Amino acid sequence: MDGFLRKSVVKDPILRENTKDNTPAIIHYEITEGDQVDITLAPKGFGSENMSGVFMLKPADGIEGVKNVILTAVKDAGPNACPPMVVGVGIGGTFEKCAIMAKHALTRNLNEHSDIPYVADLEKEMLECINGLGIGPGGLGGRVTALSVNVETYPTHIAGLPVAINICCHVNRHAHRVL
């Protein structure tokens, strides 16, 4: 059958019984004004999802701490994330907000950079650093470990600097429609 995904959802994370229909889905939504529905669908495998993480930094760690955890996440992922990868980063918010932002960052066009100048600079610098790691396609070595690094930011509490890195393999499936 064309267009069907492998049935890979289990009813309980410990008991592991398959739902046989890939439900329930994880759905993030926000209510806004208007008469349209803006939908982004992003089916994602778990090989690269397993390589993702949330880091609760101290504000004093600053931008250098953020750079360090991005590189640490990618180094730790190595070939397990099926490179070349796309790296989504969420900075700010809370524990769960930064993770949702990192996931959302994966749905951005690979050639589109942040409108915030320092964030666009961070995206470019991190892509260069990640590609300099030499992990390469399939983890076999080379100059293309990542295709893009997309960063989103959000206001946060004065006492925190949450950072999430959500890695996606080179497939990075997603579709966007407005109805």
C-alpha cells in the first residue's frame, strides 16, 4: 500500500503493545484569530529523535554554553542520527517550551535563517562547526554532517537558560497547508 507509515506506536511505554494504527498522534496547537487553519505535519522517525535532548543551563553559561550543548548533542548523536542531519534548536521558555521550539525549528525551510541577527549568526556558525566535526553522511566521515541548523528563541525566566536540540535525519519530512 502506498503512503502508509510503518505501524510503530505502542500503547504503553513499558508494556510495548503496538496500537496497530499509529495512534494517538502528538498534536501541538495554538488558538489564533482568523478563519483559517494552519497545519504542519511532521512524521518523524525515532532514530534521530533518540539523539535529541534538553539542557537546563545557568544564565551565566550564555551563548558559549548554548554553542557547547549544540555541539555536544551532535557529537553524541554521531552516526546514530543518520546524517546528514537537520538540527533544530529551541532556546528559552521552559523545559517543555524549548523542546517544542526545537521540534518546530525542523519545519523551517533549510535555506531560511532567523530574522534576529545574532540568531542567524549562531545558525551559520553552528552549521560550520558541526560540518567541521567530520562525522559526514551516514557517519562515514566527510564535510556534510548537517544540512541546516535552525534556531528559535522565546522569553525565559531570569534564573534559567533552557536549550533543546531536536535532531532529524536527512529525510526531514514535513508538509504545510493553510485551509
